[in-house]
Amino acid sequence: MNTVIAFIAGGLVVALAVLGVKFLEERRGPRRAAPNTEENRVRTVSQILHLVIQGSPTGVTVVSRGGDVILSNARAHEMSIVHDRTLNPEVWEVGRKVFEDRETRTLDLNMRHRSTGSRVNNVRAVVQPMSLAEDSYVIVYASDESENVRMESARRDFVANISHELKTPVGGMSLLAEALLEDPDDPETVKYFGDKLLGESHRMGAMITDLINLSKLQGAEALPEMAPVQVDDLIDAAIERNLIAAENHEIELTRGARHETFVMGDKALLVTALANLITNAINYSPKGQPVSVTHKVVRDEVVLIRVTDRGIGIAPEDQKRVFERFFRVDKARSRQTGGTGLGLAIVKHVVANHGGNIKVWSRLGTGSTFTIELPVFAPESMASAVVPEEIEQIEKQDS
């Protein structure tokens, strides 16, 4: 990382020096033309430096004393260091201090509430002078720390979750086993406590499985390779998983019109997330009430996948907490259905890992609608970059 930054910094100094010389020459007026070989060499160096900067995995931004973005690459835009040729206000505050005392500073940016389509949530920005002799510019190097933050959070939370939530089923199983041993010769007692013991063991097994899955999603393992997936296929697979449960509850699962819409993602994870929403809708709906799954594209870039039920609804004070681990709107109903309280937390992390958002609308006694927002697969969409006019002119002349 430091080697890459040092190389790019040296290149930027050379590039700006070359551009500065070209600017002074234009101000002085025409002079004797340089040999063609020298002209071609300067152009080649400029273009090589431009390609190095634009292809760098590190976000690179050069800022003047007035806060103007002189140069930036696509990664800087993807990390929200630059937006529409404007520097991030938090970064500019640090940049002002660097201009004042010439000291390098590091800034950690948390961008949890970004729009649908971005998977960059945590960015580390290093703001430093262009060089000891050059005080007209500062450079901002940005790196995506989202994966590191995810993994650290997973390590920190996983042990706490297990130690807290497994106490209840383990304690219950211990008491049931003791009751079973007190009167092992009574068939009715053995059957009653044996069934209870079996149910608790199944619930604990399901909870452990969900905890492991949640831990993976939070960063204990690297994210899987993404591929284009058709939204209709996701809906079909999620509905199929819930057909038996819906029949047992006398609930009809309906789906909306089909569209040729694709998203970039892991099919297994997305089906699991959508199936969890449908399962919740079934469990919290009275018998005979339908559950519908629909999707539509908005702004040509975001697909909304909605799961709607006509169940008990969620109180306003609980809607902000439904995606928390182990939070249950109706604890009694959750025990009856064998819920672990992790389903919606898993949905939240699956969607976040795909650059999406999840929202809930609900009204008590009316029902709920959970909406997954995912970026539509569009390979041609790329973040723009700020390129100096001199380099733009060189590229146009050579094309």
C-alpha cells in the first residue's frame, strides 16, 4: 500500500510539473518547435501517468488551496471522496489543516446510509501535501476498508451472541432432562418431556446454523463471487421453499408480473433472504390471508422486491428494531413457530453485501410490506473521474 502511494505520489508530482511547464509555455507565446521525438515522449509520459492513476485500486484526488478538485480517478468517486467535482466536506476540513501545517493526516469515513448500489461503507483517507516544496496542492489517497470493518465486527459480536442466546435453550434442555430422569418408568411423562427436549434441541440447532450463517455474512468469510441473476428466478425459488408452510397455514402465495430484470449477486444468498421474508409473512399472518411477492424497476437502476402480508402488523416503535439480532415482535408466536430471531438480521446483511437496502412499512392490524432494494445489473455504468484539460486534449489529438 505504502509503495503504491509513494509511486503514485511521485508520478503526480511529475505530471503536475509537466502540465505546469506546458501552461507557462502557452503564456509565453510561440517558440521554436521541439523535435517530434521529444513531443511524443512528453505525451507518452502524460498518458502513462493518467492510465496509472485511473487504474489504481486506491482512490486518488488532487486538491488546490481553494478546494477545487484538480484531478481524481474513478475509485475516488466510488468511495465518495469526490462527487460531481466537489470534495467530500469532511475530507476538505482535514485538507485545510494539512495546507496550514503541512502535516499528513488520516481520516476514517463511515458511510452506512449510502444509496442503493454501493458496497463501500468504510473508507480510510490519507491527506498529505504534494511534496515538501510544493504547497499549492494536497493529495488524498483513499482505501476501501469495508471488508476489514465487517470482519472485525463479526469477530467481536459472534462470541457475545452465542454466549447470550444459547443460555436459554441449554438451560431448558437441562431442566427437561432432569424431569425425564425423575420418572423414567412413566410412558406419558417420558413422551411429554422427550418431545419437549427434542423440540428444544431442534431450536438450538437452528439457532446455531443461523448464527454461523450470520457470522459469515458479517465478514467471518469472504463474500462469494457475484454473477448476473434474474429476479424472477429468485422469486420462484423463494416461493417454492415456502409452499408447504403456506399450505399448512392455508395461505396463498401470489406473485406479480414477470420482468426481464437482472441483478449482480449470489443466487443462494439472495434466495435465502427472500425466502426468510416470505416465511416471516406466513408466520405472522392469520389463516386464509394471502402473501404476495412483486418487483418493479425504478429510475432504470434500482429493482424493488416487495413481500406483502395482511398479518398482525408491527408497532411503530418496533419497526426500527426488527432487523436487530434476536429481536422478536411477538415472542409467544416466535416460540410456537420455532423462530430464532435471526431471520431478518440475515436478510439485512445479505442485502447490504449486495449493495442494497431493505425497508419496512407496517400498520397494526393491517399488515406489513418488506422491500428489498437492489441495483439493476448494468455493466456499462461506471463512476466518472476528473481529468485535467491538458490530458483530455492530448487524448483527443491522438484518437
